[in-house]
Amino acid sequence: MAIVIDAGKCTGCGTCVDACPLELIELTGDKAVINDPDSCIDCGACVDECPEEAISL
């Protein structure tokens, strides 16, 4: 599995960046993007923390 970030819902708040234990998410152009999807461990921390529900597994 891998996380999916819906750019249309993402407001660029950065909550997911802080939540990711592996530091795989960054803000680019005021939107969250995952740097290395293959390294994602599907922990769901970013999903749980996103106030816009823009991230799913």
C-alpha cells in the first residue's frame, strides 16, 4: 500500500510533515508531497493528523 495525497484537498498546513516518523512528506508549492513512497511504512500517522482528510492509504 501507499499513501495518496489529494492535492485538491491539501491546504499546505504541514501537519502531515510533522506527523511522518520517517520524514517522507514535504511541502512543495504549498502542497504536501511524499518524497519516497517506497519507504513509506503505512503507519497512518499522516492520515490521522490531516485536518482536511486529504491523505488516504
